[in-house]
Amino acid sequence: MDPVTLGMANAAAKKKYAGARSRLRISAGEGPKPYKNGLSNGTDMGANSKKRIIASQRITDLTVKYGNFYALGGVETPGPNDITVRGSVFYNNTYYPLRFRGARDIVINPGVIVESDPMGIDIPAGTTFYIFTYITVASSGMKWGLNVLHARGGAYGEEYVPSATPTDLSTTGGFTATSNQIGYSPLQVLSRNTNTNPYVAVIGDSISDGTGDNGTADGSAGVERGWITRALIPNFPIQVLSQPGGQAAQFTYDQMGNRMSILGDAEVAIVADGANDLGANKTFAQVQAALQYIYDYCAARGMRVFGATITPKTSSTDSWATLANQAKSYSAATELVRTQINDWIRTTPAPLNGYFEAADAAESARNSGLWRVDLGKPTADGLHPTSAVHAAMSATINVAKLR
């Protein structure tokens, strides 16, 4: 094929690909996460929440998903009763009510996910907007799942206020939490794809979910943002599907089916899992098989897949000020499994397109099993990195590889 014909063919292929990608339903931006561990207290009859979204692309045909499930022992569990939800999009000082098959309210049965009607709103890329949600139950003693931290500090401006005598404030605002709160918010906010960057799904545990990332060390961090999200925002559409306390071995339809379902049109998977499998004293073969299944499943969906090495777990007698006073928390056998898994990931086993070196960024030396201390306190509990280490881990992500 001559160069001119080849160039025309390539241009046609790119145009066809761009057209196909424009039909994808992708995450509208950073914000919602699937439901974490825990339920409301059974005394409150409802709650109002305000959740921040940063648009990763121009938003059109916006929809919002809500669910009625929670995590129990790292496994998804249907909520104990029906819940009723209404919501609105707050943008440019205006509230735009969500509709569900034309109605303002939607009753969500246990274990079910619902999606609002498409909204023809137009929100520019990089814009911050909010989803206001009002959730209620029919009687005292009923509960709902709690999914995400509502952060009041800095530019977040989020709120979650439960009440035994709730009032709908989803189109007026005017409620203020006393502190950061774990509460109920959307499961996903989606829009038509207008982004040239791929839609990335993060699959993992509490570390990739952002636990320990409670500071603003690099000027762009935030409460529970996490090392992967730090690298991707604001330019990549992202959906964090990580489950605190969950194991890679639990990533099956029976145990995490909602997460598998809401992968949706994601084009790239970053799999940063396995720490809780080590905590359960799984063997090398068991952890390898669990990770291999996630890699293969995502690849079978047509996704490009990237792995991540597993960070250490230690105790300390001086609050992790020095290496000398750290001790490995895993048994010798389990620590060997961690280093074997990391060395296996470093071989880029099929179908991985690559991997990110979280462990090297967190450890004092490769496979040392000790947290580095040159960045200040590396962890507050021995397992979850602090913001300084989250930032160092984030720096290992070369976003060009994702494109």
C-alpha cells in the first residue's frame, strides 16, 4: 500500500474508532465509589448528602447510578430493606433535579442498582459540580449502606447529614455536617464519552481506595484520594472499584458482582490487589491464581490491563521513624509470598500490558519488607501508606502507557 493510501486508511480507522468511543458511557469524573463496609444506625430515617465531582471531560447526557448494597467482610451484601432516593445536579448555582423514568423518587430494592434518566446538561471539562442526594427509609430500624467519605475540608465542600426526622434538601442545600462523614452518595456518575484519554477502572483494596491518604502533600491530594487517582485526575475518566478489606480471591460474580457489572465501558484496568490475601495467609499459588483471574477477566472484556506490586506490612516501636525499629508483620512464609508475587508481576505475565512499581516506591529497598522512612512517617498502622508515600507511589504511574 502506497504512503498516501496508507495515510487515508489510518485516518479513516481513527475516525471510525473516535465515533465508536463517543458512544461509550464513562465516568464523569472523580467522586463516587462503590459501597464500603457498614450500614446506617437504624435510628435515622433519612439523610442529605452533597458529593463533589470534577469533570474529566465535557459532560453531556449525564446519568447517576444509585445502589442498595454494602460490604460485609469485604463481600457485597444486599441492603436489609428498600430505600427511597431522589437527587439533583448542582451546577453553576442551579439545581437540576434527577428523574427516574420521569419520576423524582425511586424505590431501590435490596441488591439493586438503578440509573437516572439521561440529562442533556452541558458541563465543561475541569468544572466542579455536585450531586445532592436525599435518601429515606419507611420506618425506624431500617438501614442503608454507606459508601464514601464526604470530606468537608479544603476545596471539597462535601456534606453528609443523617437525621431521625429528615427533610428533603436535595434542591435547596443548606445543610452542614459537623465533620468528615462516611455516608450515602451516588455509586457512579456517567456521561457520553468526549475524552481522548481512556476510561480507567481501579480494582483493588483499601490502599488503592485511598486509605491513609489524608493530607495534601503535593498540592493536589485530598482525603482518601489515593495513589492511583492522584496520577489520573483531572484528565482521565476514572472509576474506583476497590473494596476495603476485600481480597483478590473475592473478585467473583458471586461476591463482587456489582463491581463487575459497573465496569461498564471501562477501557483500562489498573489492578492493585492482594494485600488482604496475604493477610489471610494465602499461598503463592492462591494469590497468583486470584490475580490472574482478574487480569484475564478484564482482558476478556477488551480492556488493557496493568498490575501493581504489593507494598509491605510492618510494626514499629518508634512510630515508623527508623528502619531499625521496624519488624515485618507478615510471617516469613507470607513475606516470601509477597516478594514472589511482586517478582512475578515484574515479569509482566500475559495478558498484562504493564505494571506499576508501588512496592519499590514504598519500601526501603526492593523486597526489604520495610517501609521507607526518608519521606517522613510512611504509615500510621503498618499497612496503609501516608500521603507522602501515596505521592511517591503515584509518581510511578506513567500515564502515557495508559493511552
